[in-house]
Amino acid sequence: MSIFSMNGKDTTGYINKSEITRLENEITLTKKELVEVSSKLEAQANLNERVINSISTQLDAASYNITIFGVLFAIAAILLGIYVTRIENKVVRIKEENTKLLSETIKNKEEVVAINNLIQNDILGLFLKIKREETNHILNRLLTVPKDISNLIDQLLSRELEKEDFEILKKAYITLLKLPEKQRGQCGLGVTYEGNYKLLFFQHFLDLSIKDDIIGKEIVEYIPHGIACAFENDIIKSTNDFMKVLIESGYKTKVKEINNYIKGLSTSNFKDSEQIYQIIFDKLKNREWQFDLFNLISEDKEYRIGKSNYGKLLISSYSNTELNDIEKSVIDKTNAIIAELKKEEEAQKLLEQKRVETEEAKKNQQAQIAANKKSK
């Protein structure tokens, strides 16, 4: 028997019970610690969640702010771009204006220098330049007040007009024609506003006027009156212009124009002007044309003087050459007209002489009667 047996007690059960108790206590403590740890973990988790939610909210707010800022920045960038563009355009415009102003300043300076040179070296050139500006002013006034031609006709007739002035005059004339007939009647004794314009067309732009589709027919009818109103320098220019139209348009298509011109010469102070007929003769291209023109002139009485004077040039130029039948006929007709006119002239002289003798006899008779009465 052992010692333990000798004490009379069995300690195995006791030890196990103490150990179990101890373990139970440890387990209880562990559970408490677990509960505490779990509580802490839960608290930490809640805290983390709140932190995360806060961070998320802040991120959302930051994202929203960034979006707003981006939109505002974009708007600001657009506005800034518009502003910069406007400033740039203004700068470019100012630059262009300055360039234009500089160019105009240089041009004005050049004009001033040119005018100064004209004053010092070419006073006549300056006068012509000023006169041209005055002419432009007059013509432009007629566009507004076409009836003012009655006050300006003398100035326009006495100066040189440019080719481009024709269109201005024509516009003013057409404006006049649109007025009621009563308003475009006479502007003086026997003078009409229309007549003043036609005289300008005749003396300055006969070639352009005849070819014009709008006023051509009127000017052709006006030719005899225009010749009657012309001075020598005017009729020379108008005759050259007239022949220019005949050559360019074809003289055979201008029979009416030719006859009106010859009629006007025949009844004017220029009926015997060799220079005028020589211009007509020389402007024709060749001999055939020169004889053709004679045959295009009417044989009526009011055309005979002009026709015979033109025929005299044919006689002096070609009578000593070989003539064909047509040319011989022209020469014979010319001689016949000359003889006829001479006969009429002699008859007219006889009539004039008889008239003078009759008047003198009448005066003598009246003087004798008066003398007899006085003697009684």
C-alpha cells in the first residue's frame, strides 16, 4: 500500500474539478473579452462606416464642386475667348483704320503737293482741274433737278465734256421726260427743257446719242435744228462724230441720218462751208463709198444745196479720171443741180431787184405827192 493510500483520501477528483473550474473561469473571461472585443469591433466598424460615409459625402461634394467649377471655368473660358476675340477684332480694325487713315493722309499729302506744284508750275492745269470738278457738280445737280438745265446750258455748251458724262446727261434727260408734260414745257421764249438737252447731245455726244437705243431717234430728228444752233467749232466736232457713226454702223443703214444732216447743212449758215463737206468726203473709206453717199441723199428741193456742194467734191476729185456709168450719172446730176440752183438764184436776184425798184418808185411817188401837197 502506498503512501497516498495511507492518507485515506483520493485527490484525483479534486484536481480535476479545480482545473475545470479554472478553465471555466478562463472561458468566462475569454467570453467577456470576446464580447468586449466584439463591441469594440462593432464600434470601430460603425466609426469606420461613418468615416467612410463622411469621406464619400466629402468626395461627392468635392466632385460636385469640381463639376460646378469646371462648368464655371468653361463658361469663363468661353467668355474670355469672346472677349479676347472682340479685343483682337478691335485691334485688327483699328490697325486697318490706321492703315487706311495713313494711306488717305499720304494721298492727301500727295494731292496737296500736286496742287502746290500746279499752283507754282501749271496754273492752267489747276484751272482745268477745278473746272472739271465744277462740271461734275453741275451734272450731278441735273440728276436731282433736271429742269435746272435752263440755267446751266450755257456753261455746259462752252466746256469740254468727257465720254462718261453722256450717261449722266441721259439719266437727267430721262428723269425730265418722266415729269408731267405741263412741267417740262418751255423754259423760255421758244426754248424747251428737252431742246436744251438735245442741243447738248448734238454738240458734245452726237455719235453716242445716235447709237443710243433710248434717245437715238429723237436726236436724229433734232439734227437740222442742232446744226442751225451750232457755232463753227461745234459743227466741225459734230460732223466728225456723225461720220464716225456712219463708218462704224455702216453708212447704208443710216439713210435717214444722212438726209437729216444734209438737210440741216442746206438750210444753215454752213451750207457753203467747204471744210464741212470735205470732212464728210474724207471720212468715207474709198471712191465707191463717196459716190454711194451722193445717191443716198434725197433729190428734194430742201436737200439740193448740200447735195450739190458735196457733188462738187466728187467733180473736182474724179472728173478727170475714167468714170463708170454710175459715176457719170452722179456727175451729171450734180451739174444739173448746180445749174438749177444758179438759175433760181438769178431769178431770185431779179425778183429782189424788182422789189427794190418797186419800193424806190413807191418812195419817190410818195415824196412827189408830199411835195405837191406842200407846194399847194
